[in-house]
Amino acid sequence: MAKPVISVPLTADAVTPPAFEYGEDYAFYDARTQRPPDYYQKILATATKTIQIWETHSKPEEDWKVFSEVTCPQIDITILTICDKDLNDEAAVRLLANNIVNNLNNAVKTCVLTIFAFRRFCIYDDLMWHDRFLVIDDTDYYLVGPSMNNQVGSDTSFGIHYLSKKTDRDLLKKKLDSFFPLTGNASLRFKVTKKRP
């Protein structure tokens, strides 16, 4: 599994600490650098066909920004998220979908975005997940620290872990697949689909 290639820092970056420090399978964002985090966007930019995001907290006015570097001409994006104070009804889910598709890079000619936003009571019925996950092209799996809005500006430090071992990827895929049937139950969620063109 190929992780996103991180380019050698520019000369200007050499005198300023990079926002992320990279290990073998783990990247750590140090908020003390006061530089905007960018690794999540770089991961999204590696997608060649699909992006799947499992999110616990979404902000319609901000989350679209993480897609700024996606340039794949044809992409399918699926987001599973949970309704809360910022994403509390179907109108807010539609706003999020519109903001994402309308602000995609012009290089993206065709996009199908589907958002499943689970109703808040699902949290209290123990139907939901806690951690955040990112799956690129159905092959690269990541455990992600903060929500999407924090991936473009965060006051706190966090990490992103790439699952390089097959057993770990298989385990996560199996677990995510076990949650996915919940998306078929209209009483549990809002579903919004937005397309480009």
C-alpha cells in the first residue's frame, strides 16, 4: 500500500518547523508551529476513484475546505457523519453537500457525493462509532484524530495513522462494513446526494 508521498520541504519551510512531522505510519500535527495542517488534504489528493470519510462532527460552512487539493477528474465521495449542533437537520446536510461540490477544484469534472448523516439518537442507542476514519480508493485506510474542520486549522495537536498491515486493514474494513447497512434505514439518517456536473 502506497502512502501519500510527502515532498521535500521548500527552503522557506527549512527555517520554519513543518506543520506535520512524519514517522513511518504516523503523522503528528504540532499546533505550536501555528502553521495550517495539510496532511489530510494531501491524502485526499491521492484518490483516483473513491473517498470514504467516517466523521463524528461536521460543520457545513467549513468542512468543504479539506477537498481543495482533490484533482481527480472523476471521483465518488461518501461521508458518514452524525448530526449534532452544527449539522442538526436535513437542510444543514444539504448545505454541506452543496459547499463541498460547489467548491471542488475545476479539475474535478465528475463527482458523486453522498452524505449519510445519522440522527442524534443513534449515538445514545450505541449504534455509532467514536473514532474518525478515512478510506482512499478502497485500499488505503487511516485512523484520523480530529474532525474535518480541524484539518484546515486547529488550535490543538493531533495525529493521523496509516494502517500499513493487512490484518489491521482487514479488521477495520470488516468493522466499517458492519456499520454500513445502517445507511439503508431511513429512520436513522438523512441522505443527501449531490453531483457534478
